[in-house]
Amino acid sequence: MKNSMSLLLAGLLVWGTVSVAAAETNTANQYNVFQSGRYLKTITGYEQAYAYAKLWDHASIVRIAGNVWVWDNYPKYRVYQYDRMLREYETQQSAVEYAKLWDHSSVRSVANNSWVWDNYPKYRVYQYDKLLREFRTFQDALVYAKLWDHSSVRQIADNQWVWDNYRVKTLVLDPGHGGSDPGAIAADGTQEKVLTLAYGLKTRDELLKHGYNVVMVRETDVAVDPYATDTVKELQARVDFSKKSQAHLYVSLHANSFSNANTNGTESYYNSTNKYDGSVNPFPEQSKQLASVLHKHTLQAMSTADRGVKDSDFYVLRKNTVPAVLIEIGFLTNLTDLAKMKDETYQSKFAEELASGIDEYFAIVGR
Ligand SMILES: [Zn+2]
């Protein structure tokens, strides 16, 4: 507390090049009065400062010389029930004693608003929509939730699901590109946006048969955000579907291209690192798991060369709010890959395999 007050004072008292000795002479009998962390007034004479400070709640007096806290009436701890503040205390001990009289209470340090004691649940376990119990840690909530069928765990703070074994799973399918953006173009004129949409629609139909709720980022040849003035806005519009639809996961479909026509095969991507702006997908392990399962099934469907599962900081992966995967099904610039990708039999096989892959993923992670 004293340290944070010192920092605060350091910010207020800018002495510039004035020597410390001169400054102390000037301020030998001067005091700063604060309310909570807010500076009120500088007063000469301790008695005068004291008389002034007493007029305020949560007041304190700091002697400018040496920056010493000389008197205070400033509570250091607050007792809460859930997020409702109940009372303030000078000492942690008295705050905790009071907090123990209440359910769902906690004690927070005023200085940095951090919990110093806590009997405040952060997670709720549900069966269907019925609340079963509350827990302080995700780990405890998860252990309990797994004892029940159709259970889920929600974070109290934002009422978001953090684990669930009961809702119909919602998947976001993103057929890459669209509208004025054709993506890559093959030598025969085949556009990536046309192929990704064909794969997306067939995959959607198959996922519906498997009992999933499917949200398509686009179902026709359009840009997702028709007003987007740059690529980032268009990609963000795609990412926003995950959050809007409270999706469980996101799959983006693309086709690759390269200057060398011999280059071929399937690549799958997830995100767990970012060299640029630091934003990383919040579910790197699940994303990697999802990528490897879907990659395996894509290879089974397409009989393409295995170019591996890779960590990438693609925007739609790193900015996503759910486990996210991007599949480059094959190379438009390779004649063998292109022939397969255009073939409706391969498209249907891909859709079936992808749906089986999603089943497999949920069987592994259970959410
Ligand atoms: Zn693409």
C-alpha cells in the first residue's frame, strides 16, 4: 500500500532538476492530503492537515519530505458478496472475519483490487439448464460436471460456457474468399472461392445429418462484410461468427496455390503462437487436436500428399474465440489435386470424412 502511494506521489511531485535538499527545505512542514488514492490538497502544518483530512472519509496524510504516510483513515480491504461491496476495513484480519459471515464473499485489497481471500465461486455447473453447484476453480467444477450427464460449466463473470457436454454443438464453417475476392485461380480458370463454397455446402449438409448446428459464414458467392474496406475487416467479419453464434469450433476451407505446378498435397493449420501482434487463439491445444483429426480425415477423403499439420498465425485462427482450424485441401496449381478438388465424388467424400472427424474430435475433448 505504501509503495503504491509512493508511486502515486512520484507522479504528482515532479521536482525536475531541483536538488533534493532544496526541495526538502521548501516542503519541511508540508503535507499532502488524499482521499483514497486521489490527491486533495497540500497543507502547511500537520495540525492543519489533520483538521482538513478529518473532514473526509478514506482520507490520509503524507508528509512531502521523505514521502511518508503519517496518518490515515483509509480502508485497505473491501468485503464483497459476489460483486457487491459490503464493507471496508483497515486490516485484512477484520475484513476476513466479517467476510466469513456471508456466503459467496471475498476480500479484496483496495490498493490493487486483487483478491486476498475468497469464498466466491467463479464457475457454475449445470445439468441441462438446471444449476447444480458453484465452484471457485475451473478444475473443481470440471471434476464435478463430469459426474453428470448433459452437464456444462459456465463462467459466472460473463456467463460463457467454458466446458459442455450437453448443448447441441454449433460449428462455424468458413468457405474461404468470396465476392470480389476469388482467392487463387487455376490455369483452367477455376476459382478458389467457388471450390471452397462447394466443399462448404456439402460439408454443412453432412454435419447437419450428424446432428450438429452449422453456421455458414457465407452460403453464396459474396463478401461476408460487403462494406469492408480492407482484408482485415473482411476477415474479422468471418471471425465474429464464432462469438455471435456461441460456436464450439470454427473450420475454414481453402485451396492452395504455388508457382511450381509439381507442388501438391493437403496442409492443415491451427494457431498457438504469434510473432506480430501477440494475439493468440485462446484454445491452442484444442485447435491443434482438431487440426490433426481433421487433417487425417481430409487425407483419407482426398488421397492427397500429406504436407502436415502446422502452427500458423493466420488472422482467422489467431483472432478466433473458439478452437479454430484452416484446411488447405489441395493445390489449384497442381493438375492432379485440381482434378480431385473439382470432382463431386471427392467433394462428397470430404464432407463425410470431415463430419466423422468432428465426431472424433468431440469424443476426444468432450466439449
Ligand atoms: Zn485461400
